[in-house]
Amino acid sequence: MNHPESQEQQALFSWAEYAKGLHPELGLLYHIPNGGKRDKLEAARLKLEGVKAGVPDLCLPVARGGYHGLYIELKAGKNKATPLQRRWITALEQEGYASAVCTGWEQAAATLIDYLGIRGEELCSPSMRKSGGDGLPPSGMRRKAIAIDFDGCLCENQYPEIGAPNWPVIQRAKREQGEGAGLILWTCREGKLLEEAVKACEEWGLTFDAVNESLPEWQRVFRNNPRKVGATEYWDDQAVRVNASNAI
């Protein structure tokens, strides 16, 4: 009997077994056996033991980029996630987990690489970088990125001078970075004024993963470096959140 998703999963674990020699975290990847055909008695027993329909196929219990771990629903061919599987993915994301639906073992392997922040191409063939649908890797797989304004946010707005440090914001930023997030200094300052801002932050114990540009891994994932930096969160004292309820 042909089991295409089983074949994709076996291929993924063969790759992970090899790859864990370089990256031991991949040895923690495991399968959640919720699929397959079972008779009624077996299905009833498993349900009593806590097996639940819709739970993603794979789990990597490794914290990265502000996420507790990664869940992957692995599909083959034209198969799509069911509404129940989508609900599980949404619930897991709300609880702080990264999750993705991947088609084929190579996309799943690329997702694991992106999630772990593995640099270099030693584990990644060109075809593994091909993603389905809109041409981008699955959502939620990028390291959490926080773009932080300088004047008025990290310090009092005394532009072009350097204002007094805003310690609560600085400490929050350092805590986020310690939990795996990437920090971007996001400011209108240029040239000497920008250098002064970076130096001031260093004196306050705050260093950045990027300055006025997206994180390197975000540039790699999206294959661009746009004028507007890409980020999960934007911290700005002048920010106004606009949505359907307050736009009119």
C-alpha cells in the first residue's frame, strides 16, 4: 500500500539523523503518531490515552527566537491541512509555539534549518529552498525581530542630542534578546548622528543584530532587503495602531 506522507516523513528523519551530527538539537525531533487507519477498539483506546485528532505530525522541543518549540504538519503532493489541523496550529501559535504546514520532506527540512537559525548551506540543497504557494517559506519560521526607534523610545527625545536613557525599554529589549529575539535599531539618524546613537546604546549595555535593515536571516528568507525593515514588532513612541474599529 502506498503511503506518500509516511515516505516523506521517513526521508525527513533520515536527513535529521545525518544532520544531528552537526546540529544535535535535531536529535530531539519526534513524530506524534496521530495518523493512520485503526479499528474502532484501537481508536477508542488511544483516545482514552490522550491521542487527539488534528495535532501536527512533528515536534521539535527546542526554544528559539522567542518560541517555545516548533510543530510541523507534513503533507505530500496536493494534500492540504484540514480545518481541525489549522485550528491546532492557531492554538499552538497563540501559546508561543512556531508552527508550519510543509509539503514534502525538503520543505520541512528547510523550515527546521530556518527555525534553528543554522547558518551556512552545509545541510541545505538548492531544492530545499523551494517553497510552495506564494513562494515564501511557511509563516512563523523566522526569528522574532524587534525594530526599536531611538529618539523618544530608547531615550528621551532631545534630537539631535542624545537624551537620557529610557531604562524600562532598554531592559525589556535586553530581556527579549536574551530569549532569542533579534534587535534592530530603527531610526532616522544617519552618519555621525547614527554612530552616536549606536555608541550610546553600547554604553547602556544594548547591542543590535542589525541597524536600519532587516535581520540577515530575514533577508535570506525573503530574498530581499527593502527600505522598510521587516520585523515581528515595531517599538516607537509615535506609533498608532490602526485597525477596522478605529480607522474611521
